[in-house]
Amino acid sequence: MQLIINGEPRQVDEGLTIAGLLGLMQLDTARVAVERNRDVVPREQFSSIELLEEDCLEIVQFVGGG
Amino acid sequence: MRIYLNEQALDIEDGETLFSLRDRSKPDADILIRNGFPCDRDESLQPDDRVVLIRRGETPSADELEALLMARHTPGVHARIKQSCVGIAGVGGLGSAVAIALARVGVGRLVLADFDIVEPSNLNRQQYFVDQLGFPKVTALAENLRRINPYVEIEARHIRLTADNTATVFADVQVLVEAFDRPDQKAMLLESFRLHCPGRPVVAASGLAGFGPANTVLTRRAGRDFYLVGDGDSAAGPGEGLMAPRVGVAAHHQANAVLRLLLGEDPTGATPCN
């Protein structure tokens, strides 16, 4: 199925969770902000939410420094 | 017609000029500011003009001081930001500089939250002084801000922000500035504030270490009511320290984004698509 991630299309397998997607993208779940179809996704739901065709995700991984 | 002299309404005759007003109300003034901009030539005055007359080097009375401090702000802009309340989460290199910029433009109320104290290793980039070592950063910053603009109301919270207290600490803010150091804390703050305070914008930062080009530090939209400053990539770490110039560039991107949000403008300059 196709997802739109930060504006770019990406093909992934059906049934992929947000945590699974972050793993594929080699992102650290503790350092990301995830928005799915314009809703903020709480970290504790990363493993339970299965993504759907044409889901639109905004994912930011923070780096340190301030 | 009516104008405002040092923020006080004043009815004047048609045909009154800047110099004639000076000559009869403050003849020794040597800085004449009309509508936020200094003037060195005589000009005729228009209705609703805002004029501030300053004698260089003179210490003004407390009543006059706020009007004089705000003399360089565009009329109408100051009135709006004076009513506003901004939260700053973390007052290290980013947060201390954001706070100073927002105090200088006259944001009405700042809520500052940080658990840390001022240490010598902070002084390479953070807006503190040697005689403030050991003080809580929020206490030291509140003192510095009062020395800059005593008309900003400051709520200084010496606490560690968590997922449980973030929404309470920043209950009143219209815009939140994320100015933490650690990436997991940045993510925690974003999640907590955006879940509990939907519709209120957050201006965060990521990627500002080192001395790479200043021009790679950008303000972009990273989600709904979420703006992100930085190059997205330059993490602080061994061999890439945090340095005053680039941290300052990022902090002032954040402060400018806040100012634009308070004035109803999109921080990136895009037409809002919400």
C-alpha cells in the first residue's frame, strides 16, 4: 500500500504499524514527533496503530542541542 | 486632530509639525520618533500619528519609560503583542536568547520553565553573566529581562517539565517555544503540549550545533501548528559543540516565528492552508 510521508509517496506492506515504519526508516521512537492525517500520535500508540492506504504522515526526528 | 505624544492622546491644531510640537512640549528633545521611526527633518503631523520625544541621556520618569521603550515599535504592533503570553520551555542557549528578543519587542507576559542552574560551561552561548553562576537559570533570566524591559510580566518556574506538568505550566500561553537540549525531551514536550493544547502553535528547534553556514538554518512548517527551526541535522556532540552565533541564529528564527504568529502571520511566509 502507499503512504505519504513528509509529502513523499512510499510503498509499504499492509498491516505495518507506526513503530514498524519508524524501524524501517531507522528512526528512534524516543526522539520523533509523528502526525498521522493531521492528528498528533502519542508515543504509547506507535505499536498499536496499523497504517492504512494513503495515510498521510508527518515525521520529525529531533537532534540534540539548545 | 488627535495624535499620541509619548503614548498619551493629545489634540493639536491642523498644521502642527513635528518641530513645532517639540518646541512647545519638550524643546530639549534631540531624538524625535514618529510612527516608530526616528526623524531628523520637520514633517507635518497626521491624525493618529504616534510621536515620542526623547532627550538623549536623560533618565525618564517611570510613567514615561514604557512609552519611550516602545517608541521604535510600529504603532498597532506593540498593542497586539503587549496583550500576548508566550511560553518558553528551557532557557539555555535558545530559550534565553528567545526570551530577550521577545522582552525587547514588548511581549506582555513570558512563562519561563527550566530546572537547571547557571554553570560556567553555559556562558559560551547562553545569555547569563559570571556573577549569576549557581543561580537557577529562570531566576537569573528574569532578572536580566527586568533590566531590559521592566514592563514584561514574567512567570519564572524552576521545575523540570514532564509529560504530566507541561500543559499546566503553559496553560495560559498562546504560543510555546521548545528550547530544550536533549532530543527525547524535545519530542516529549511536543507530544505533551500538542495533545493537551490543540490549536496553539509550537515553535521548536532541531539542528543548530557547530559553525556550519547560518543560511542552512531555516524555519519550516513540520505539522499542524508546529514550526521547526534549524538545519534538521547538526546534532550537538563530540566535535560539534554548541556555539553562540549559530544558536543565536536559530533562537532568533524562533523569536521571529513567535512574533509573526502573534501578529497573525504564517512564520514561513506561506499562505495559511489550515
